[in-house]
Amino acid sequence: MKKVLASIGIGNATVDTVLPSETVRPGETIDAEVHITGGNAEQEVGAIQFEIETQYRTEDGYQEADIGRFSLADGLTIEPGQEERRPVSIDIPYSTPITVGQIDVWIETELDIDLAVDPEDKDYLDVQPTPRLQAVFDAMDDLGFSLHSAECEADPYGRYTSQQRFVQEFEFRATSGPFRGKLDEIELVAQPGPNELTLFLEVDRRGGLLSELTDMDEQTVQTTIRSDDKSTVREELEHLIEKHA
């Protein structure tokens, strides 16, 4: 009877992934520990599955997306009330969006148990920018741009990436500095990597009604950031924006 109840989630085993810190950066590897506690009946765990997830906006609403997934494939038998701990190293992909605004990123842990409701655990992450992306944010601030919004959006045609279905877009507005009054906004899409940061900028110039209706006032450019020094990045961005403003 206990096995039957456990199969529908009553008295089931439980799982909890314990992170050293909820604050992470893309490209990091974190060492965590998985705690499994047996329920009211013996259960066979085939694997421990991990997924790093977020959600992005589409024309029809919001959709969840897997950023990365892996598993601990060595199975185990969990006895009633037994406490089992397993170390695990979790790679945070470079494509992980940073958690600014309303953007959420979480790790979902699931026990693969045959003929039963799979126990789950969800741990939210505080994803901070990589050093190069932080230098971009600091440089934009120095140039008088303030972050207006940040959102993960669908990229169905692979305009920015062919590796995933969405991108994270940052919208900046010139509130002071040399570009105030010259630009409506700048939208940034960043693709961090281990050695460089690919940056797409859509510069929205101030134009007349006709140019806005035809999108002639917008221009997308691409650049590569290799430094994490704010002054160096500021010079690069200022030159690029001036060229296309």
C-alpha cells in the first residue's frame, strides 16, 4: 500500500539541491550537493536530472526554455526515511540570462522514479553579468544611458543566435551626456563567451515621422568586446555610437 501511495506522490521521496550561493555568473561552475530523503516506501531512483531554466516572451505569451540540462545517471535505491547526499558540479552556460528586472532563472532538480510522480526541487538563481558585460553596463552609464528595460524575447529566425530560441535584450535611453537629444534609445543583445563578448546594438536615431514609420531611423551593428576595462569599453562604444547616431 505504501508503494501505491508513493507512486501518486503521497509519502514519496523528496529531493533538495543545496547551493553554496544563489549568486552565480555565466561561465562559472558551482559545486552543490543533492539531498535525497526516502519516503514511506522503498523506491528505485533511475537518475537525478538537472535543468537550468528561464522563460521568454513570445507573441502568444511566455514560454519556458531549457538553457542547460544534465543528469547523474548512477541509480540508487532509497529506503524509507533514508538520507542520501550526492555532490554535483553544475555548469552555468554562457547563454544564461542575467536576472535583472522581471527575469527569473532557476535550477530544477528531478528524481527519475519509474511508475511514480517524480519528486522535484526548484532553486532560483541570482545571475550577475560577466566582467565584460558589466564593463558594457558601466560604460553605458558613463555615456549617460540608463537601463530602461530588460527582457528575454523569442528569436525565431535566428537573427542573433542559432543555438537557442530566445535572446536577452537590454533597452537603454539617453538621459544625460553627449547623446541626449540625439537618440531615442539603444537596444543591446549580448552573447558572452569565454574569451570575448559579441554585442549587437540597435541604434534608434531621432528622426521624423516618416523615418520612424519605415524604421529608417534604426540601424543594427555588431561589435566584439574583448576587454573588461570600463574605460576601454567606453571608448569603443562611444566611437561606435557616434558613427551610427
